[in-house]
Amino acid sequence: MVLNPPFGFSQGERVLNATVFRVIDGDTIEISGGDRVRLLGIDAPERDDPRSGQAARRLRELLASGSVILETCETRDIYGRILATIRIERINVNRILLSEGLALPMLIPPCGRAVAGEVLAAAALGALSGKGIYSLEGYRIISHTEAGDHIGEHAIVKGTILDLHRGRKVWHLNFGSDWKTDFTAVLFREGQSRFRDLGIDPAALVGSEVLIMGEVKQYNGPEIIVRGPDQVIPLEGIMKEDPRSRIQDEGLEN
């Protein structure tokens, strides 16, 4: 998979020392001074979701010391929140929540471009763990050959991408030799644009084993419409890890 620029922020990055005032939910904190910080690249369950408490409790545990390092994007979100990767020394808090299945990947350009590799690598660990969100019905992994048995359901479909067909309007990531009957991941223009905006070439995924997340629909065989790279999680070593972002969780086990 081709990502440009390389993982880790470059132009526009700010590294800030901050003190945590409170944890609002599983992906948002408030720091001293009143600014709110949205953890970049992740999406934890909302506060009205009964699963949200687990993510928030884990985040409070990870941030118990109060002192954090924020690697921020120069752009804030539409609510005025700082978008950041939170670190405690070399520990990447965002990645821990993803790898423990307490949050799903969410990549929104431009800020998501810099962290796409590390986010998807951590999401793969979470999905394969079968813990947290991934223990729920609709988030368990099924084979691409079983996708036709789950029409109308949310699923995570596992398989190897055999080829990419780029049509004039629609791109198809094919998982079988017969596109009329086998599972396909479909990218309309919205999905194609999101891949481009995040600097990812879907053609680089051909030949790789991946997870496709989304609702299974029926159209010339089972398919999932992919609206962005956060629905396509590689399981092979094509996502080169930023050495600054290695998950270090000694002493941070549940």
C-alpha cells in the first residue's frame, strides 16, 4: 500500500505537552485551559451506547498520570476540537484503544492521512483479537465465501483481493474469479476520492489478505460498498510501522 506522506506528522505537526483535566468519553478529553482533544483516527462508541463506558474507563486508566504529549494536526474539527495522537512517553494511546477492540478506525482527510498506516495496523490487531466491539454480532470475522449468507447484515469479511477492476464510475475489488457470484468490495466515486485524499492506492492491495467492514448487500453476488480506507484493513505486512508508534503496553494490561 502506498501512503504519502510517510507515517507520522510532518508539515503542520505540533507536539505539545498537556495536562488532562477530564475524560469526556472514549475518544475525547479536555485538557487544562479548556481545550477539548479528539483522538485522531479512532471512533469509540457514543456516550448513549452501553459499550461506551468500557472505552472511557480504559482511557481514564491510560491517562491516570495526567501528563500527556499531544501530536496535533494543524486543522481542528468542525466542533473546534484539537485533533491529536496522545502519547505517554512512547506509548500511543490511540493505538492501544484500537488494538484492544475498544474503538473502530476512522480516517478523515487531511489529518487522517498522516496516521493511516498506524491506525489500520492497530485496527487489524483489534479485529483479530475478537475483543470489545469485535466480540459483538456483526463485528465477527467471516470468510468471503460465507458473505452471501449475511445479506442485509453488518459483517467483517476476510479474504484475499484477487484483482482491481477500474470502471468509468465504479471500481471493484474482486475476491473470486466470477464477479457475478463472488464477493466484491465496491468503490463509487466517494470511496475513490477518500482513498486519493488519504494518499492510498487500492491497487497496492491486490494479492493481500484484508478485512472488509460494512453492510453486505446483494448485486451480482454479495458486496460491501466501501466509502473509505477505514473499511479495508490489511492483515499482511504491507503497512510499514512508524517506529515512534510501536504499541508499548508493559504495565498497562487490563
